[in-house]
Amino acid sequence: MYDVKGHLHEVLDSLPQGVRLVAISKYHPNEYIEAAYAEGQRVFGESHEQELRQKHESLPKDIEWHFIGHLQTNKVKYIAPYVTMIQAVDSIRLLREINKQAERSGRVIKVLLELHIAEESTKYGLTLDACRELLEAGEWRQMQYVRICGLMMMASFVDDPDQIRREMQTARDFYDEVKAKYFDEDDAFCERSWGMSEDYPIALDTGSTMVRIGTAIFGPRVY
Ligand SMILES: *Cc1c(COP(=O)(O)O)cnc(C)c1O
């Protein structure tokens, strides 16, 4: 089997205190997750509802599952009973649905707002202006079953580290803006989720609190 243990510790050793690792296990089998679990890793991220459901059912119940992919509103009900955090909220519609399904499950679900900063048109997420509008409109303040814990973004998939750094710094500056304006008194709003296998060193430089790393721990994905 792939040396999950060794790679996991390499990644963990490179993270400063206060930065959390979400081990992105999509497309990897349960035994890989179990290998990381045996080393104490408890936070895992998945991006497909069915795959997450199967893994949640068959793996230890103290795993904290984060949904990191694009989530269709009609899938929220399947993950609401157990998911800890939904990382990529990109519309008020989705936020409403999460609130509704969380209430049905008697839970509070943590969410991040996903920013679209990358130049690629394929990436999901709210533009900075759309995110400002969503927060300014204030409907989220009435939602008792979701807790907005911060922002998430993916940098462009490019080789140019300066561009990646610029995009992450934009996210960092935007975080400071909305933290001051809407969440100053809210200690739960504290997460900046950026950084993947290829770019997480830059993410650490730009104030990431939560890195989402798959390949560097589990090896290449077989689709
Ligand atoms: C797959 C994925 C990751 C992890 O990517 P790696 O390059 O394997 O580290 C991080 N974030 C999101 C949103 C993903 O879909």
C-alpha cells in the first residue's frame, strides 16, 4: 500500500501550530483513510455525496467530515445528518437549504463561503462583490442552524507562484474586510481555507488556517 503514514507526517510536520489539516480522501479507498486515522487524523474532506455517504457509513463515527466540492441543493439533505462543515457555499439558495436541512436534523452545520478569485472560469464560488452582497443582505443572520465560520477559495491551477500568491492575498485581504465589518464580535468566524498539495506553502504565507491536502498524503487519485 501507498505510504500514507509517512506522507501524512511529512505534511503535518510542515504545518505551523494553529493550521488544521483537512485530509482530502476523495477517490481513495477506506484503507487509506484508516491508515491516516490510525495516526490520529480525524478531519477528512470529500467532494461527492454518494462517496461521502458510503465512507461515513463504513468508517469510525468520530471522523469529522467536510464537504469540499460543489454541492447541489437537492443533495444537502443526504449529508446534513452528519457532515461537520460544508466548505463551498456559493449561493444564498444553498445556504438556505443547509439551514433547513440542519434544522430537520437537529444540528448546527458549520459552513465557509467560497470565493471565486481564480481567473479560471470553471471554478465555482462567489465573486467578492457577490459575497459582499450576500453578507450585506443579512438574511444569514436569521439562520440558526448554520454557522458561517470563514472563507474558502481555490487558487488558479497555474505554475506561476506569484499569481497564486496574489489570489490568496486577495482572499486574505477580503477576509479581513468582512471579519471587521460583519463578524467582529463572532469568534466562530476565524477560518481561511486555502492551500492544496501543490500550493499550500504559499497558503501558509498568506494566512491560511485550514489546508485541504489530498495528493501529498494519499498519492495520485485514480479516477
Ligand atoms: C481535490 C481537492 C483538494 C485537494 O487537492 P490535492 O491537489 O490533491 O491536494 C482541495 N480542495 C478541493 C476543493 C478539492 O476539490
